[in-house]
Amino acid sequence: MRIRLVNIIKFLVTVLVLSITAVTSTSCITNKDNTYFQDDKKLPQYEKAEYEYYKIIPNDQLVIRLLTLNEEAAAIFNFAESTTGTTSYTYRVYDDGTIDIPFVNSIPVAGLTLREASKVIEEKLKDFVPDAMVKVALANDMFYMVGEGGKGSFNIYKEKLNIFQALALAGGPATNADKKRVRVVRPNPEGGRPQVKEFDLRTVSIIDSEYYYIYPNDVIYISSIKGDFWKIENYSSALGTITTSIGFLVSVFNLGVTMDLY
């Protein structure tokens, strides 16, 4: 009986060690998987690109601020008092790319930057408010995060928000996030199918590339590294797993020997 028990335990130990060795040799997450700004020519090399200002699309919500000495006209555009405090009026961009505002209807703004839209609206209003100065902002100035990069919607707190700042707002990618395949789904300013941009987050060449900045309405998606179910995040935890498992089997062996003595 003792010989049989010893052979069984030897077999179990062999299977355990081979299994864990296979998992740790093929699935461990290395520093290379998690390190940003790598100057490694084996990684994708992206060209620098000029920053493009956000262009208004249908269904955007615009906040229009009118600066004028005409207090009545200013009150119509600027702020309204509510039970929750001071709020801004917003104007929805219709499917045809236009907005309706007091005094003027059907102003085309889709495809314009916020600065360009300010100038267009300002010129239209000067027929009614000669000293009009207009500032346009985006009310739905947000991006969205799904997957292993985080979850939720987040405000874009400045004009040039980069991908690393966006990820920091979402709490940062998980250790098992596949940083070499980050996807950004971006609405097409010309309409039609959204753009899907895929890039490697680890390379230093991402700085100032077309992938560096995040825009309103962007959806950032990061999947988990393949085989994540079996993944062990570092070799220390792998060694701990092996040690604990072997210790358990040794205990079983000692128990078997003790029982055999009786």
C-alpha cells in the first residue's frame, strides 16, 4: 500500500510541476508588457501628426455665451437660474448639422471647430446685436472607457487631453490589459461609419502621433491579454503557488506514511 501511495503522489507532483511550468513560461506578464515610452525599434513606430481641433458633429450639445452690453439679449443666451443653481442653456446640433438659436434659425455648424462656429454665430447675431461677441463650448465634452482600461464616462477637462491622462482619469489600465492593442472608436465628422483606431500604447513614438490625443465622444477600449484566465502576474506568485501545492502533497504523503505505520 505504501509503495502504491508513493507512486501516486510522485505522479501528482510531476503533473503539478509540469502544468505550472507550462503556465508560467507562456503566460506570465513581463515588464515589457506593462512599460510605457519604450524606445524599442521592434515596436510600431508612429509618425508625428499635427493636432487637429475637434469638429462639431450632429447631436452635439453646444453652450453659447453671448458677450454684449445689451443685458436682455445676454440673458437669453447665457445663464438661467434654477433650483439647483446657475445653469447654462444648451443648443442641440440637429441631424442636418444646424442649430436654432434666438433671433436666427438653421445656422450650419457641423464640421466646424468651436472657434469657427463662434465666428459664424457671431456674424449672424450682429444683425440683431451689433456689439455681439460669441464663445461656443461643448456641453458633452466627454470620453468613455470600457474593457481593462477602466469603465465609465469622464470629462475632458482641457483641450489637448492625451491618452495617458485619459487612462489616469479612469484609474489606469489593469495589469492584464493588452496595451499593444488599444482601440479608440471615434465618430466620423463627415458622418457615416465611426473610425476605429488601433495602436500600441507602449512605444514612445505614440507621443504627438495621430493616436496621442483624445477627443469628445471617443470610446477607448482595451481588451485583456489572451490566455488571461491562466495568467500569473509575476514569478513570485508562481513560485508561491508551486511551493504551496508541493507542501500540500508532502503533507498528504506524510499522512499516508503515518497511516501505513498503523
